[in-house]
Amino acid sequence: MSIQVNKAKCVSCGQCCDVCPGNLIQKDKNDKAYIKYPQECWGCIACVKECSVGAIKYHLGIDIGGKGGYLYTKNRGDYMDWFIVSLDRRKHQITINKKESNKY
Ligand code: SF4
Ligand code: SF4
């Protein structure tokens, strides 16, 4: 259970480093985020939700996403799109209105 940062997409905002409750994410010498302690990640997904450019993948367990499945998010103002991608590249999308998230 862990995340992976796509450094090509990372815009070095540092938000993921700030929100990780375990301080597991750091910046490399090029100011790009990476997870320094992947084995300590407990999958809270705070960093995934915070990344505005969708640069962080969260690897799903085989019982959720199938082998090789992962999820990532994209923020669109009041809405957040959640994408679940399976090994065969099928993509499922769930859109949440953040202002009404308690209704779901
Ligand atoms: S939140 Fe996303 S863009 Fe910002 S530092 Fe982390 S990975 Fe990079
Ligand atoms: S999923 Fe949670 S614990 Fe894991 S790196 Fe992201 S913020 Fe930290």
C-alpha cells in the first residue's frame, strides 16, 4: 500500500508534503516530491486528494483495483474527480461535489 509521484507532472507546490500526517513525502534535489518511506504509508489518501495536477497515484490492493490497479484524483473547483484505473487500462470515474460531500 503506497503512493507513487509522477515527477514529470509534479509542479513542486509541496502540498502533499504538508498534508501527509506521517511526514513520509519529501522533495528531491530538483524540488520534485517523492515518498521517502513507502512502507510506512497507511493509505489515508490525503496527499492524493491534495495534488491539484493528478501527479500522485495510489496503488490499490488486489481486492479493490485488481492486480496493478491504482487511483488518482483531479480537482475542478467545487468538484473532485476520482479515477480508478485497472491493469488493462480501463478507467472508472466518480465525481464528487466537495460542497455536498457529506450527502454521499
Ligand atoms: S501535491 Fe502534487 S504537484 Fe504538489 S508537490 Fe506534491 S506531487 Fe508535486
Ligand atoms: S497516503 Fe497518507 S500516509 Fe500515505 S503518503 Fe499519502 S498522505 Fe502520507
